[in-house]
Amino acid sequence: MGVELKNKTLGIVGLGRIGAEVATRAKGQRMNVIAYDPFLTEEKAENMGIECGTIEEVLKAADFITVHTPLLKETKHLINQDAFDLMKDSVRVINCARGGIIDEDALYEAIMAKKVAGAALDVFEEEPISNHKLLELPEVIATPHLGASTVEAQENVAIDVSRDVVNILSGGVPQNPVNLPAVPQDIMSEIEPYFHLSEKLGAFLARLVEEAAEEINIYYAGELSELEVAPLTRNTVKGVLKRYLGDHVNDVNAAYLAEKKSIIINENKTSTTKGFTNLITVEVKTKSETRKVAGTLLNGYGARIIKVDNYRVDVIPEGHMVLVHHKDQPGAIGRVGTTLAKDNINIATMQVGRSDVGGDAIMMLTVDKQVEQTGLELLKELEDIYKVTAVTL
């Protein structure tokens, strides 16, 4: 005997294009839908007729849970033993996204303990799958990851390609471009050195914001203000979105994906450089905060982050970094260094910026290896430390 979908709650983890389609179909089955996505706002959820929640709220409320996120460092084993402990008894779990999002050992134990009544999977951590203990359980349905392997899907792809070819040959604009519009070689040679910097600034800033981005503003100053900088803008947006969407984001689709996430992109130019030949400033606005970072190329020294919010620094945007917001007091730097040393983490460089003596300040550390979550928690517990953020570029 099965169970009805009507009046049950579907929890969706990851509300991108596919997750949103699943929500639409679930509403048609008269299910209640609660979703978590870093880009999902209350307003957007209300317009879709669903509820917006934290991942913990989704796990606690749902009778059925389906995941639709890319496989990133942050999402690997996102559904683990702790997550199963939050779920209702007899919950049902679905993964048609990427193998590794669900901890398969934890899922097996949850099924054996009757916590999970059933699981449907078409992706696994190691593929091709064979002799897996989950396949021995009657509560598990496993199928191949078929994707677009239907007659209709293959025909529709061919039709879309054919229409684009006709459109291009007729002087139109392609709907599904594989390559970007060509940029004159003389302009490309001038902006190309800034490609690495622009993406790193976007990636760095994405780690500082904790809410869904609503607006990305990019300011070009100096000689860059006289050039065609659209490729740099796409590269910056790609850097921001990669934190949430992984390698699915590229130069071609970055602007499109931002639009689908309801993120406004603004490109601004000014001749004011504040002492630098060229300057790129990236600003991200969320519902409750605005964060920004600025960078430049130093002749003979390469890319540099020269400003974080209103604090001046001089940091190479590479490797493992730790950003510490703290009170400007004697001993703060020493306590941070001592705590990292206990975890056998060596500090390669350190930059300090402050607003005024005894006021708020930041430390920008580059370290030889990544600081794990337990180490970050120890730093947060130190006296006069407000916030600690790890960034790997």
C-alpha cells in the first residue's frame, strides 16, 4: 500500500529551474511545498504559492524531501545523520540531482531504523553502481540517471538547434548560444589581464554575504572605464554565482542565471581612480546588508584586493584566507595567531585595517591550509572577535 500526496508537505532543497518545476507539479497534486534555496526570498516564494524556510525548517516540516542542488563542498553529504535526525518519522527521500548530496551510509541506517520509509535514487556517489547495500533494501527504488533519454526530448533538442541555425542565418540573435559574442582583439588584449581579478573579486564577495543576493553592482574606474568591459562583468557575476551553482555557471550563462535568480546586474564606469590606474569595485546587496570589495593590478606584482567594505588592505586573491572582524584592541592579533598555531595552521601573510583607534577592525590572513569549521568556531569564541569567515580562492 502506498501513501497519498494530497495535503502532504514536500520539502525542496534547492529551488533552481528544476526545483521550481518540481514545486509547480507538487502544487498540482495539492501538496504543501516548503523550499530552501540561498537565492529564494519571501517575496518570490509567496509569488510561487510556496513557503520559504531554512534548511532545518524544510527537513523538520516535510513528509517528502527532494534535493536539487549542485554537488559542491558545501552540499556534499548535506543530507547526513544530523539531517535525518531532524526529519519526521517515515519520511521519504528523493535524489535525482547529484550523487554525494545524500550520505548513503546515513540513509541506509535511517531506513534500517524505520526513520525513512522509502528512498528513490537515480544518482550515487560512485557510478556505475553495483553491489550496493542500498539496492538490497525493498524500501529503495533505484533507476539510471536518464536525463533527456526520451524520443520527445531528443526531437525537441534537434528542433531547438535547427531554429537557432535558421535564426542566425536570417540575421537574428541565437536563443541558446554556445559561444560568446566576439570582442575585438585590441580591446581583449587590454581587458584580458583583469579576467582573473574580476572572477576572484566576485568569488571572494560571495563568501561574505549570508543572504540571497538581490543586486550586484560593478564599478570600473580609470582606463577600464573607456573600454568594453561586458566580458569582465560576466566573469564577475560568474564568480559570485559559482559559490551556489558550482561549475554549472560559465561566461555564457552567468547573466542568464542571475536573471533567473532575480538578481539585478548594474555596470558603472567612472574616471575617478583614487590613486590607481585601474580599479574594479564589486558590491553585492542583499535584503539586509551591502558588502563590497575592490581590487586592482599592481604593475609587476599582479592582482590585489585593496579594500574590503571600508577597510584598506593589500592581499593577493589566492589560496586559503581568513577574514576576522574584531575590536581594535591589544592582544587580538596574538590570540588569533595562537589559536591557529594550536591547530598547526601557519599564517603566510597578515593585513590589518581599522576604522579608528580602538574601534572596529579587520584582519585578513592567508594561511597554508584551510581552517575547518571547528577551528573557525574556536576563533569566534575569542575575546573581542565579532565574526570569522573562511575563504578559499
